[in-house]
Amino acid sequence: MSIQTKYIQIATPAAVQDQELLEAAQIIRDGGLVAFPTETVYGLGANALDEKAAKKIYEAKGRPSDNPLIAHISCYEELEPLVTKIPQAGGKLARRYWPGPLTMVFPKSPAVPYGTTGGLDTVAVRMPSDPVASRLIALAGVPVAAPSANLSGRPSPTTARHVWQDMNGRINMILDGGPVGIGLESTIVDVSGPVPVLLRPGAITLEMLRDTVGKVDVDPAIQGPPAEGLRPKAPGMKYRHYAPRGELTLVEGESRAVVSAIRRLVEEGLAEGRKVAVICTEETRDQYSGGILRCVGTRTRQETIAHNLFAVLRELDDLGAEIIYSESFSQDHLGRAVMNRLMKAAGYRVIQV
Ligand code: AMP
Ligand code: MG
């Protein structure tokens, strides 16, 4: 089922011209699939109100269809038709952080088909700030359901080249707006109940959410593997995610102990003739030798690590890394989101030293 995938380079993403987006908007209105940049990761867009279009997203990604999609809007007025009510916390957070990397879960209105929400009575909505994403949604004239534009289970795409690797021949169009800014998927917070619940950490941090609305609970599935038989609040949480093909293990502990443990593990792997890789930071890169070494960023600026993480995981796939050891990160602010993705990518394999 191969289709021709058209590749469009946006000349100046920050000042995108409507002309560059008209065909993409038409494809979405006609029920087709367009991948586009957002400030978080590349999204795979379709008309969120068209169940058949949503179904195509699941097919293109190879994604289980009980995993709901986020509906993307271009202005606040587009929220109202999608939801039955806008709880106070939702309104406050929208005013403070929209447009931006924050998704909120609301009770859904009948306009949103169950094919988009994975059968749930709630709908997740986000208003992206990226100019290409925002203008495309406005021109499409419909809310745009857009999960990350990767094959299910693979690391999310942060460049159009990543999207091409996964989606060429499966979707109608890719809009190349250059590398994304943040590099991790949006924060998700459920505002449909009495107390907001963080379902997925992202660039709008728990600290920022609490600063705006006070009490915010954290879904237990963020911290560790979902308990057997428990139905997670964000259905996406139950699936293996973001994973490289190699076997990733996190090493946690005091910095010098982590480095020496990883050095020893690399030597063991190499002695067994395995292709071994290390994910390190600017602070430690000089302390390793042997194996494939990739620096993910600097600990003094968490946003560099968020920005590079998925690209590094994909690069290690391309290089055929069989065993990967990664340093760990502090779990405050953006670090919570980084560690959430790394833990999932590692299937929660952690060595404490
Ligand atoms: P992705 O589209 O790849 O960024 O993943 C979307 C995430 O949003 C998944 O983890 C979904 O489970 C979550 N999500 C979407 N809609 C809802 C909803 N109505 N309630 C809870 N989680 C949702
Ligand atoms: Mg995804």
C-alpha cells in the first residue's frame, strides 16, 4: 500500500507563506495525511472530526487504535466546539501557556468522533505555537489530530528527515520546517476532574503547572511501569515507546561512579564482540573511551538534552548499536520529561551504582 509522498521544503518557517501550505491544508480537508513541524516534535496530521482520516493515522503509524489522538487547534475559539465544558483550571492554563507545548484533556463534545479519542469520552487538545503548525491548522479549517509522525514504538521525529525515514510511501505529504525547538512531546494534563492530573511530563513542567493552578496530581504511570492489569489514564502509557532497536540501560548514581560503571560495562560488551554505545554529556565526554560515544547535551542546560535525545536514539539505531548505556538525569523541571522518555526507551532497565 505504497503512496506517493510529496516533500515540501518551507523556505523560511518563521515567516511561512499561506501559498506554501494551501495544498497541505487541502489534503487534510480531503481526509489525507500531512506531517508537519511543531515546537515539540513532528506531527502526523489528519482531520480530527473525520473518523476515516483518523483511522489512516493509525494505519500509517502501525499504532493500536485504542491509543487516542491529540486534536490541534489554532486559536482559543476552536476549543469550544470540541468540549462540553472548560473547567477553571483548564481556562487558566490555556491563558498562561497556549499557544505552546501543553495538551489538556477535556470532556469531549459529540462533534469529536470516538475514532479520534480511542473510544474515550474525553478529548486531548493542544494549541501549538509553531508558525507552520498554527497556520496550517487555521488554513485547514478543522481541528487537526496529530500524534508524533513516527512508526509506533520508534523515537519521535525531531527533523523532517526522521519523518521521511518512517513515513515515506505511507502518507500524502511531509512539510519540512527544519529541526524542532523542544524535542520532546507536549506535557499532557487532565483537567476534566476536580484536581488536574499530569499524564505526561513535558516542557511545561510540573513546577510551572502548580505555579498556575496550585494542586496538580501526578499519574503513577509517569514514574514507573504500569502495574499489571491496571488501566492507565493516558492509554499511550501502556505501550513500549520511544525505543531504539538496541538494548538501552540507564545507569544511575553519583557522577564518578556512573562513569566508571559504564566504562566497565562497555569493556565487557566489547570483549563479547557486541556493538556498544554510550550516551553521555558535555561534562563527562572526555572520560570515556571505546564503543560509540554520543553526547546528548550539557547538564547546565536541560533543554539541550531534551532537544537532542530522540535524534541521538535514532542515530544509534542507524549505526547499529546493539547495547546502549546512558547516564541518568535529575528529575526536576524538564529533567522529569527527559527521564520519563529515557526510562520508557529503556523498558525501565536501570542499574544503580
Ligand atoms: P502522541 O500523539 O504520540 O503524542 O501521543 C498522544 C498521547 O496523548 C498518548 O499518550 C495518549 O494516550 C494521550 N491522550 C490523547 N487523548 C487522551 C485522552 N482523551 N485522555 C488521556 N490521554 C490522552
Ligand atoms: Mg508518539
